[in-house]
Amino acid sequence: MSSANAREDMAMLESLVEEGDAGVRWETARAGRPAPEPESVPVLVIGAGQAGLSVGYHLARLGVRFRILDGAERVGDSWRRRWDSLLLFSAARFDGLDGMPFPAPRESFPTKDEMADYLQAYARRFQLPVELGVKVQRVARHGSGFRIVAGQRSYQAEQVVVAMANYQRPRIPGFARELDPGIRQLDPVRYRNPAQLRDGAVLVVGAGNSGAEISLDLARAGYKVYLSGRDVPALPFRHGGRVARVVMPFLFNVVFHRLLTMSTPIGRKASQGGRTTPLIRTTMKHVRAAGVGRVPRTTGVRDGMPELEDGRVLPVQNVVWCTGFDPGFSWVEDVPLDAHGEPRQVRGEAQGMPGLYFVGLHFLYAMSSSMIHGLGRDAQFVAERIAARVTAPRVSSAIESG
Ligand SMILES: Cc1cc2nc3c(=O)[nH]c(=O)nc-3n(C[C@H](O)[C@H](O)[C@H](O)COP(=O)(O)OP(=O)(O)OC[C@H]3O[C@@H](n4cnc5c(N)ncnc54)[C@H](O)[C@@H]3O)c2cc1C
């Protein structure tokens, strides 16, 4: 491995391991630099992924003046940056946002780049005011609204929407730091394809959907792969098969969207459960058939190499951490958090922080809240709450209601 890769791996680990996301707090104020002059915007939406664009669509429809900020270079980059072989698990009929169906055969599964391009086309079609390359480092209460800081820019907004899924920061165990520096370490956000890896064996830690799919990707490229972790149950039918075509619409439209919501006892119970999703497309059967070695949980490091629960040490040259995500919202100050470390909110309205909203979170209101087909309802609800509070004059909307 090149020393540049090793340095990059260490820097990544230092920023991700254990400390959560406290490391990304805004440093400018502490460094004593003069605060930039804030620009006044009635409503600021942070994030131009599907959640932010949906909120934007509904705000525009209601004639509310707003701006969307995103740290990425292009709309859709959160999809574009995912691994190359990724196909959506939801069929195209469930991948369209309000006002614009996904342009593909209903039962096909788009690639992640097609999804990214769709989001870009969506922003263009509804002329949503997206400012790219603006990474927000701090949101804090200020007067009757909020002060938002992004590098040398700052904004004062009456209302703010943090529009993004919980999958912002990979969670990596602290012992990752003790691995031999020659081991290439990646996570599902930085993994693109097998070419990034060193020659030799790979340990993929975490046997959920990302771990299973990345193991398969690597095994197909000829790597010796170990997949570590407890078995996660799979859907009881083949993804994309005949049964799935009947069952999936029922699951998406009825179970995830209408039944498992915060308005039903069963939904509230489900919202408190774990965050493990069943294996959807790639199951342990596929993984084993591809020659991947299933091994128990990875619990530590011995002599620079990963150590398993059963005491075995695996001499590998690469480790891919698929060990989950942290919400990563420490840059939003003073938000009360729940037991999962996620913002306390009711239908997207942050508790005790009037004017601050979240959209896109896991179980924001329903099981479907973080899924493409489900978040439009939350976005509309939040946009209507914003419109009811906004003091700035409305503008006429080019988007028809309906
Ligand atoms: C591997 C994977 C596969 C998935 N497949 C599907 C699927 O098939 N079907 C489905 O319905 N769902 C799927 N999901 C779930 C969900 O649809 C996606 O995670 C989706 O990307 C969430 O969109 P979002 O807009 O809520 O958040 P994100 O896509 O995470 O977008 C957030 C945006 O906010 C920006 N941002 C973040 N922080 C800041 C900041 N501080 N300042 C400025 N900008 C910021 C980012 O640059 C990004 O553009 C999948 C999730 C994963 C992880």
C-alpha cells in the first residue's frame, strides 16, 4: 500500500473512531477569527439529497422563499459516492419523488448513478435553489431564529430543516486504530470497488446488507474474503422474484408507510426496536456460494491483526468496516437526543427548538421515512408547518398543487 493510502486511512480513522462526530465542530469561533456577516434567508434547508429536494419541492409549491445548501459538488453525490456495483433495492416504481416519477421500467432496479442523475434532474426540473459546495459546520439558536455557519459564510434563518438520512458517518470500533498500519482500512462510504484494496485477504466486518454486498463484490473480483458477524435474517422470499413483486408493494405501501407509523401502537413499538434491516438482495446463501468464509464477530486486535470472538487471529491485508452509522448531527447545537443518539422530534419538528426540523431520519414518522417512496409525506408535513410560521412574504409558485 502507498504511504499516501496509509496516511489517508489513519486520518480517516482518527476522525471516525469512537469520538463520534465531535471532531467536526466549528473551530473558527474558538480560533478567534472575525465572524462573517450573515446573509438573511427565511428558510434554510441543509442537504440536497432526496430529503432536502422533497422539502424544497413542497416549500416551492407553497410559495415559501428558501435556499438549499449542500456540501457536495453535485446534487446526487451521496448516491454517486456509494460503491460502484450498488443497485437500489427498491424498484423504480418506488424511487420517484413527489411530482416526477423515476424514468425507468416500474419493476427494474436503478443503479446508484441513475438515482443520482434523477435527483439532479429533479432539482433542475423544479428549479430548486440549491447552493453546492457549502458544508454547514454549525447551526445554533440566535435571536428568534438560527445562525448557520459554513466556512467563511454565515446565514441567519427564521427556520432550518436538517434534511438527511442517519447514514452520515460510518461507525468504526476504537480498536481499529491498533491494526497494523499496512492494513488497508475502508468503510461503506469510502469503498467504491475492489481496485482500492491491497493484494491479499480481506476481512469485512459486519454481516448486514452493506457487508454482505461488499463481500460478494470482493469475492467476485477474486479476493479471499472473510465476513465477520452474526447472521442477520434475510427476507423470506427472493428479492426481485415473482413473490417479491406481489409482496414488496404491500410492504412498502401498507406495512412500512401506513401500519408502522408513530400513530399506531405497533409502529411506536417498532420504532424503539433495533436498527437491523433484514438482508434484502444478497443473503448468506449467495455469500457462501461465492466462497466467502463466514467467521464470528471481530472483537479486537492482536499483534496488529484482527482477532475474532473465538480467539482466532486473521492475517489479512484489508479490513472493510460495515459496522453501522452514527447520525452525525453534533454540528446542530442544543438538540435533545434520544436513546439512539438521534434528535428528539415529533413528525420532524425538533422538541424544544421551534423552527428547527429534521427530514429523512429513520422512523421520523414511519418505517418508510428514510426511504425514497416514504419521505414525501414527511417533507410535505414539514413544509406546511414552515409555511404556517413563516413571516416573510410568499412568492407565487410555479409548481402546481396536487
Ligand atoms: C447503501 C444504501 C443503499 C440504499 N438503498 C436504498 C434503496 O434502494 N431504496 C430506498 O428507498 N432507500 C435506500 N437507502 C436509504 C436512503 O434512501 C438513502 O440513504 C438516501 O441517500 C437518503 O437520502 P437523504 O436525502 O435523506 O440523505 P443523504 O443521501 O445522506 O443526503 C444528504 C445530503 O446532505 C449533504 N450534507 C450532509 N451534511 C451536510 C452539511 N453539514 N452541510 C451541507 N450539506 C450536508 C450531503 O452532501 C448529501 O448530499 C439506501 C441507503 C444506503 C446507505
